Amino acid sequence: MALYLHGYDNVAMYDGSWTEWHQDATTPRDDVATMLARSPVPPP
Amino acid sequence: MPRHPDRQIFVSVDWLAAHVHDANLRIMDARFAPPTAAYPRGDAVYAAGHIPGAIFVHWRQDLSTNTPPVPNRLLEAEAFAATMGQYGVDAATTVIIYDPGNENWAARIWWALKYYGHDQVYVLQGGATAWQAAGHSWTTAVVQPPPTTFVARPRPAMRATKAQVLQAIDDPATTIIETRQQHTIADAGGTVQGAFWLPSTTVYASNGASRDLIPEAELDRYLQAIGADRAASLVAT
């Protein structure tokens, strides 16, 4: 919603990311440390 | 990316107070807490008091599929339309959604209505907390909206499937954003490969007992850093 509000119309929500993705052991994943290393520090 | 600085998602408590009895207005109380939380169930909170004219909507029980193997996904079009019809929502209805003031659950229903093509939907800024703090009226009266017909017109671009997410991992034109907290990601066994972390809590700033979205410039700095402003599409998980 925040992205849409700020003008991003090209946002798709993966509805099922909290369940479907993790029920399939073959889905490509990163652990938290890898994700954090890639990501800038979020807004405070 | 074209910007829409005049885009409106929120309405203020003062606006709602002035329009609370409008004929084509439907107010949804989306207060929700996971069953394990100490916070009372949303329907109990609603029964104890709510904004006049509001109906209670439980996003999991009322608007989600609750069948394995993937529960808590948005209802399919026909079922969603039937539910909205029962809520008295049709093409002429303006829908205002509120939650305790953190906007997470209101945002979920906002997205669902947008996805099914209903544009006249807004979130009450500050939610129930701001409404009560402003001294506006509060009631235990339950309303029964007159049923009507809601026509669902899905916007596929607003929803990503598992197959699309798999494709997005290798697509340099798509940026994947993970919105959960770190512990939730760890407990679930990781995030989607290649995702950038933008937890939903960081797009809000405290405003008394409720929260407001952070200024556009702050969010922009982060989005530019991950290339989201140049991406052809974004996937939020």
C-alpha cells in the first residue's frame, strides 16, 4: 500500500508467500543474513 | 516511473465524522489479531464498540480461503463478490476501512478490493485509535447493510503467483521486496531468493498511539538504493 501511495503502480503482491513458498522445499531461498547483506538499511 | 503525488489512500477522522451517515458509504472494522495474541479477538473488540455504521470484517475468516495446503489466500472472484454483496458494497459504494491504527490489516482489505477492481476504497488514517482520541462517537449498535451486487474485476497485475515469483528471481527487471520481520523470515526458513528487505513496520512512523506512513522522500531513498524506481515491476512478499 505504501508503494502504491507513493506512485508505484507496478507492484504485485505474492499472496501466499507466508505459506505456499515455504511448503515447497525446492523454492529458491536466501537466509536472513544473505538478505541483509544485499539490502540497504531500511528507513529508520 | 510515473508518480502520483496527489494519490489518496487515507481519509482523516474528521472527514469520516462528516460523512459517517452518507448513504453510499460502507465502513469496515478490520481489527484483527492472530488467535495466539493476548489482544482480544477482533470480533470481540468490535462488539465492545466501534465506529457507527461499521460492519466487522475478519480478513482470514471472511475474505480468505481457509483450506489446505495454502490457507489465508484471498477468496476467488466469485466468492469475494458474493461476500462484498452481502456487505452491501457495489460499484457506487465508498468503502472506508479501519483497524487499531497500524494499518496492516486495513491495508490487506484495501488491497483485496483494489485487486478486484473497486477504486472507491480508503483507509482511515490513525484507525480506531485516532477516531476515539478525537472524541468522535462510538457505538455497540450492529448494522445489517442491505445486500447488493458486487462485480469483481480482477487486476492480475496486482497479484503475483508462485510461478511468477520463480520467474522474477531471474528477471533483472523485477525487484522482489520482503516485508516480514527478521524472526518471521528465519522461522519460515528464509525469504525468496534475491529479495531486498523492507519490513512493513519501517514504512510507518509513530504518531501518538497510531502510525502514519513515512514521508515519501524517506521511502524513495530506500527504493532508489535497491533499484525499485527503475524496475519494470515489483513483487512484494
